[in-house]
Amino acid sequence: MEFASVHKRWRKRLQRKLLRSLLAQVGPSFTVMLLRSLRIEKRGDYLPHINRQGCIYTGWHETILLCMHAWAKCDGWGLASPSDDADMGVRVGEKLGWRVFRASSSKMPITGLSEILDLLNEQRDAHFFTAADGPRGPRRQFKRGPIYMAAKSRRPLVVVANAHERPWRLRSWDRFAVPRPFSRACIIGSEPFEIPFDVNRKGIDRYQRLMQAELDRLQAEAELRVGRARGKTSAVLDAEGLTQRGPGAKNGREEEVSRRAA
């Protein structure tokens, strides 16, 4: 009985390894073909295919595939964890012309960040993308990492919302979005945010709330454009604090988002 149990566990482990090996070989090429079938609408003057100034770009982890495809061959770097779960995404990015920096935010946060900053200082015109809520969530909660990275690298921070038309969803912490072939997608980039180099912890917390509100607003707009959202409200942060604005407002300009925190 015990032998049968051990045999069953080893068989499942072997099946997982074989499946992972197969996906590693076939998955990236199939994913690239899938991404190339999308009809993508791009909105924003500071997206990498237009902007020549090196920026820090950040968006939700669940739609990272769309960023990879939309900004292929744009002299971009992406941040990925060293775990096996990120291997396929790294291969997809490399096929699309991305360069990938792999570092753990939990095991070596200081060393990894120092190496990233050295890289950014050496390549001033290169773009750098990192997930706003990665690598392990919680889903759609903006973290401090992109803000600190933008401040210490002296680069503008641009938040980017991505939306798919009726995507398939994985059972992962971020409900990772897999686009349907030939479906619509939308990318909306914010204006650049200049983060002071000497920003303190209180300032980072305020920028964190600002970035969360701006990305939520843009995400609601992007989802409306591909026909997903219905009657949702999104938050924007003005000079006084958080206010609510519905998605029907004209371009979100009636309530201006402060570009610098006090």
C-alpha cells in the first residue's frame, strides 16, 4: 500500500516535469502567435513606442503579456522573479526582444535593487517595466517598489492600464489574463510622474495612494473601451485627497490628478 502511494506521487511529479518541459518548448512560440493576432488600441503620449526618454513603467501583473507584445523591440528591460513559475514568461519576453533582469524581492531585496539601479544608470535611454502588484500580490494593490525605483534612478514613472476583451483567466493569485485569438485589447498610459530623489517614507506612502488611484482610473477606462466594465467608478486623487468619478466623465480631465505629492 505504501509502495503504491509513493509510486503515485513520483508519477505525478514526473508528469508535471514533462508538462513543464513541453510548455517551455512550445508555449512561448504559441503565445507569441496568439499575441500577434490581437487588435490593440494604444492611448498615451508616453508609451515606449513613442517616448524616447527612459522611464519606469508599471501595471498590473495579470496583463503583463500585453505589455510584452505591444512594446516588442522597444529597447526594454523587464523584472522577473527567479522562480520556475516565471520561466515561460521570460522566454516569451525574450522572443519578443525584451531583456530580462531576474531578482527576488524577498530573498535579496537590497542587492537586487542595487543591481537594477546600476543597470538603469548605465542605460539611461532604456525602458524598464515592473509589475505594480507583483510578484505575489495582493492582486491590484500598488506596491512601493516602482515608486522607490523611479526616485532612486531619477526616472519618470508611468502607470499603464491594460485590458483584454473577454480573456481566459488562470487560477493564480492575480487571475492572470490569457487573451482570446483575434480579440480586442487596450493600453492606456498616464502622464509621467516625477518622484523626488530624496522622497521620504511619508512621501512614498502618498505617492502609493496616488498611483493606486490613477491606475484604477485608467484600468476602468481601458476595460470600458474593450466592452468589459459596466457602470464602475474609479478613484482619482486630487490635491485634497480621494474623490470618486464615474467612467463617463470626459477623458478624466475635469478632475485633475496632482502630478506631485506634497
